[in-house]
Amino acid sequence: MEHRILPELEATYIDRWRHRLPGYKKQSGMKEHLDNGAMARWADPAWQEVYKKIMQADLENYDPWDVSKRTEASGGVFRSFQGWLALSSQGPTDGTLEVIPLLSEAMAYVMLRPFKEDVPVHMFCGVNELQGGETLEITGRWHGPLLRGKIPVGHVDAGDSVWWHPDIIHGVESEHKGTHPSNVLYIPATPMCPQNAKYLVKQKEAFLNGDAPPGFPDLKLEKDSKLKTTPDMLSTLGRQQLGLEPFPLSLIENGNSNDEELHRKKLLYEQCQRILFPDKKES
């Protein structure tokens, strides 16, 4: 079987941080959604393979943990997990993360919902028809029964991290009823694979130019800032994770893979290196 990802080599996906103040009514939170694929989940051939069992009414044999075609599906980056790092103590009612803790069942509902009789033939529930984009919105109009199952995550302290499957429906509590700011840094898990190597090339260019990462509004906050981070400020690992320097091959050679697995990993490693460093001559 072809190797799909290199979990030993963790790339970066520079996201943003959330700073929520208590009682700030205008900051109503992030509505429930799925990232990294809206209309594409029905239209893209790779996504069609991911959800094939669902569309065939064979939910018992649908495996949401099968990486397989997910690394080839349209979208900016492959996340093995989504997550964030807590920068302050927070819990329920503090404007924190909410999830619908159903994976296969909720995804089946979302994928099959557009084919119910009450949905106009041109509409795919959750796809923003005006703005497009890669975010699939979960709304009361189309997904009411699912939304009744949402729950907040438990209490966390600064330094704790929370992780969830990328197909878990999630959002942010609509109000912050606590007494202190609720802050997190978004940090998904993005193992090295060709799709993520291609994203790193674009992200690396944005980093060096002081631009926002691909897919984010470019407010040009770091264009002329003396606080702009430069490569020399990063550790060796930081530069590797940003695609500025290659990961050493030894990181995958020192694992517990057998000879056949190691050979497949080396082929994938070399493929990613060619994407990241096309001008570098092979030794």
C-alpha cells in the first residue's frame, strides 16, 4: 500500500489566535461549521471516495479514520486533527469551543441532507452560495437536529490543548459569560504529505514577505513592522516546519518501520522534498 503521510514530520499551518472578552455582545462567536471543504465534499472525486460508503447507505463500513483519499482531496491543507492551545483558563460559558460529538453519524446527516424533498434542487445545505469558500456552515434551517447535540468542551488551563477530528462539527459559544478573557491559539496537526508540502511553499513565501498565510485576509500587519519574525529568530525545528530547511531523513529512518514501510516512507519523503526545494539537486 502506498504511504500517504509522514507523521514523524510535522509541518505548520499558521492560523490565528482568539481573544474573547467577557460580556462582549458584538463578538457572537464562530457558528458551527466544518473547515477545508464545502461544495467540494460532494463534487471533488477524492472527497467522493472519502464518503463513498455514506453515499451508498453503508454507514457501518464507513471509516472516518482512513487517511487514504483525504490527503488528495481539494482544500488548502490536510489536517489529521484540528486543535488549539489554551492561552488562558476557560470552560463552559466562557465563550469556548463547542462540538457535536458524533463523527460518522453527523457526517452522514450532513452529506445526505441536500437530497431531502424540502431542499431546492440547486442547493447544497451549508454551502455559501454567494461567497463560496471552503467552510461548510451547519445551520438551524438545515441541520437543526444536529445542533441540539452540541456541547462545550470541559475546563482547561493555560497550556492545555484540545484536539478533534476534522469532520467533527464545531463552533464557539455565542456568548462569553465568564469574568476573564478567553484566549486560544489555533494549531491543527498537519503531517508532511504532498498536499501539505505544496501549502508550505505558499505559506513560506507569505512568511518571508510579511503577508498573511494563504487563505486568510491580508491586513498587512507585518509588512513594515519591526516586530516581524525572521528566519534567524526560529529554531532549526521551526525552520524545518515552515519549509525553510529540509527535515533530516534520519527522523523517519530511526522509527520502528520494517524495510518495506521504510522504503515507502523514503519515496514519500523524496516527493515532498522535491516540492519544497525544487532547485536542490538530489544527492
